[in-house]
Amino acid sequence: MISSGRLSLEFIKRQADEEQILPTNFKQVKLTKKYLLPRLKELYDDMLRLRLQFDQEFDPANHPQKGIYPKGYCYEITKGVKDLLEHELRSPKTAGLAALRDFCLQGGIAKRVWGNLRLEYFQNAFQFGDLYVDVSNDTVTISKPKVEILPLGKARFHSISDYDIYGSLAEKYWNGQVYPNRHLPELAVMFPILFVSAEGNLQIHANYQTILYRNMQLDFALAEKFLNKGRFRDRILPEHHVKRLSSEFGGLEIPVSNDDLKKYFSDARRTELRLDAVRCQLLLDQARTI
């Protein structure tokens, strides 16, 4: 979804780089086996301890738009635990964190990631080499353990680089409806999804920064594929939402055709929109107003 703060190209790139799941090679597997697997229980205990510390310090009252904590707070929890973890890794006092520090010093990957968990959820987690480390495992089903650590292959956790997958997850995760953006075609090259929430509110989706940035890298090919060939391409936005887009934002009352959509994508590529920071920022700002 569109960020509540200023959405800039710099932020999108930084967030996408931070959240990207990295492929594990022989070196990462070897480092994981040498440093982390022998201390897996201790590492789990440390991650749970940091999660419990975050729970004590976090005030959900500062996030009134959210539900009852911890449901729906996977980003806040993962980011908060990351800050606590980085602080303790400067001078680790436990066997688990000492192992993680040594792992990192030898070139091990330790980063926050975001993606598709088991074709069911959007999830924020950590990648430690060949391990999936989730400190917000209870943010969808609160009866689950707070922390889960699994080999990446068994976790079934993948990057999202397809708007059909994103749309399917969005409908499950937020219990809403996905529609192709055929009413604001200038925005559609970057924001191809219109989403109607369970409460009936219309949102235009940035589809989170990782896939938004990937779409720009591929010169808007992901958005074009979603609108022309994707599983949601024939859905028709309810009339009252069409009227609002038309009256408040200059949207088209009649959905733009595939042939006309091609013109917008062709124009975006011809004019090198993805390389034009000023024009892209104008589109980002416009999307935030909807």
C-alpha cells in the first residue's frame, strides 16, 4: 500500500534493497552450518528474548489505524527487533548472538526481508544465511509461537515479483477485492492495482516498495503483464468507485482498452519515465492522494 509518509524514489530503492531475499550459495550454506546451526537453540532463545523486550517497549496506541496487537504488526515488530539486535551485536553477551556476530564477520548474510510466505501471507522476517528467522510469527494467527526459525527451503518464503501473486495474497491477507487500474492509465504503469478493502475503501496500491522498484527496473513490464494478461484483467470496478475517481481525480469513466493501455506504456518507455525522477515523484505524490 502507499506509505503514510513521503514516498520517494530514494526510499523505494532503499527499501527494495533492504527487503530483497538473496539467493543462498555454497558459502552461505557453509557459514550457516558452521556458525548458526550448532547454536540454533541459543539463537532462538535470543530472538524470543528480543521479541519479548520489544513487546514490553512498544505502544500500540501510537498506531490507532492498526488492530489489536500483535495482529497485523509484522513490519513494526521485525523492524523493532532489528534495531534491538543491531545494538546487542556490537557487544554480544550470549552464545547465540556471539555466533551470529561471528557468522556476519565471515561474510554471512543477515538482513530484514519481505515476501510471500507459503502463498498465504505477506511477511516481514530475517534472512540469516540459509535460515528464515521470523520474529513476528504470531501476527496473523496470534496463537502461534512468536518466533520461528527454519531452513529457507522449508520455509517456502519467496520474493514477490508478480502482480498476480501480489493481488491474490492481498485478497487473502486483507479480505478485499483487487481490480485492474484502467481508470487512471497514467498512474497504471506504476500502480496497476486498485484495491477495495473489506470496509469498502478504495486504495491504489504501490504494491510495496520491492515489487514497485522491480517493476520500474523492468521498464513497467510487470504492470503491463498484470493489466493485459493477468488473472484480474477482466474485473470491473464498482460504479460508485468509478464516479469518485472521475469526480475527484480526473479518472476515466469508461475503462481504458488494452490497445489504449499499450500507448501509455509505450509512451512511458519512449520518454524514459523510469529514469525521470521528477516525473516519477509527481506520480508517486498523486497516488498518495487517492
